[in-house]
Amino acid sequence: MRLAASWILWPLLVAISCAITAAGLRHGVNGSLILAGVYFTLALALGSLERVLPFERQWVRSDGQVTHDVVFTLVGTSLPGTLADSFVLACTVGVAQWLARHVGGSLWPHVWPAAAQIALVVLVGDFGAYWGHRSFHNVSWMWPYHAVHHSVSRLWYLNTGRIHPVDSALMMAFSMAPLYLLGAPDDMVVWLFSFTTFIGMLSHCNVNMRCGPLDWLFCTPGVHRWHHSRVLTESNNNYGEITMVWDVLFRTHYRQQRRPPCDIGTSTPIPSDILGQFVAPLRLSWQAATDSPAPSARARKMLRYANLRDNPLVPLLPSRQQPVSCETSCGPWISALPSNALFASRGHRPLLTISGVPAESGSSAESSIAPHADA
């Protein structure tokens, strides 16, 4: 019975969430109320299932961060998301209108069937979210904000909303900008937010769910648990918020037959108190930004992180770049930046080398932060 339930639960809860969204839109319910309905329905279901069908029994015990998870869910994803959404809309509306004038109307395919439009909004929105999420893991000044999410010692449905306000705002910008440029209608945007909500809750829940081939298409619990691993060669993968399509395309999809690790978290020193979790990333990010290489070096570094040289869809860019040395005052935390171990495992020299920082996963520490050409 438990085995059958583990195979049925994920598609069943996805279907229920989609039904709530469709019914709400059909009856003209406000989008925020639809999302609240999806969230609380899943919260009730997952909160019960985590007690009777847990994936990791030790994750059932409280980690002392429940209040923090609730506060981040309420504060970190509400006002910042609204502000970011308004900002992106203001920045892109002029470009969208210019495109509409030159192409004779909106670029969005309004004549497509609803199911096709939903698939498109998910793929386009998740494309932006993929690169936003990947940037948070590989750009030094962005990582401290996202480290708050990775600082958990257990996964359960509620810490899907454990997101720093800056993280939330920037991810909203990455996700929504392409949709506003295309002129996506409001009901399609609600569908994107709904998918982000219920897929996010399901991917973080501590429920024993088996998804089989769906692990290659969606961000399932079995896939996302690897993303929270302490081992960088495991966690620097599976960046998709909803789908695994872009991870498969850009070769960051990671899935193993063995059981995902239960020892999760990050070595970045995130405080345990709620105020510190809001404030510390601001300081760490500023330290990283002021110690970063010149913009041109950062641009080349991002391309190397994305591993685009190996992708035939993207033209090669020059790899020569003079190292830019600088002293760092944040070595103890920047060593946790998910970069060197994964990069070394793919046969390249590490992109960031930091004075006085212990090497991780076999990578060596050198005398400065400097971009390197590929080995």
C-alpha cells in the first residue's frame, strides 16, 4: 500500500493543484486567492503525509527554524515579489510596446490552445528562473542571498518559501521579464505562479514519492534533494524551478540510482537567528562585490560557469583574460561558493582561487581571486 502511494502521490497532488487553478480562473477568482488556495491545500496534505509517509524520519524532528521558515515565506516572497514584478513590468512595457508595433501585435500566441499556452508560459518562465537560479550559485555577490535557502538541515514543505527578499526579487525579475516582453496574458502568468508554488512545495516535501521518468521532465522531490547536497558536484545541478528541460539541454541534470543524501546544507556561515539571516547576506554580498574582478572578467566567468563552450548552440568567445588580483576579506564564506569542485570535476582549472581558504573537494587554494582560462 505504501509503495503504491509513493507512486501515485506526486501526479495526484499535481492534478489537484491544476484543478484548483483552472477552476479559479474559470470563475474569475483573483489570482492571489487562487495561489493561496493551492498553497493551503497542499500544506494540509503534505503536512499530514510527512508524518505518515516520510522520506527521511530524522527530518520529521524540528530543526528550530520553523518560525524562520514561516517569516521568510510571508515576508521574503510577498512584498519583494510584488515590487520586483512592478519594476520588471515598468522596465519591459516600453520594449514590449515597441515590439508589438513592429510585429503587428503581441508576440504571445493567443490563438494557441490553452494547454499549449500553459506549456509555453512554464517553459519560458522557467528558462529565466533556470538562469537566475544558476547565477545565484555561481556569481559571488549573489550566492549569500541564496545561501539562506540552502542553510537548512532538513527538507520539508514549508522551507520551500525560505527565500531571502533579494533572492525572491531577483528571481522574479529573471522569470517575468521574458514573459512581459512576449505579452503573456494575466491568466497565463497565474498558471506560472501556480506551477512554481505547487512544484516548489512538492520538490521540498519530506514525503516518500517515486516519480520514475518524470524526474527527467519535472523538478521532482527525488531530483531536487540532490540540489541540496553538501557535495558541490551534486548540488551544482538541477537548477530548474518547475521543469528539468533546461537542465537536460544545458547538461546540469543530475540523478543517481542511490538514495539522495540526508546530510544537507551549506558551509557558508549563515546565522541561526532570524535577523541575522536577513542582514548577514547583505554584508557578505557587499564584500564579494567589492572584491570581484572587472565586469568583462565577470561576464567571461559566467560563460565558463554555464559551460557554454561545450554547447554548439552558442558561439565561442575569446578565453584570454588578464587575471585581476584582489585581496579578500570574506574567505571563510566564499570558499562555499558552488564553483571550484564542480569545475575541477569537468577537467577545468578553478575559476575562483582564494587566499587562505581551505580547498574543497580536492581543489587547491591560490593567492588571489582571479579568473582563469580553461585548462
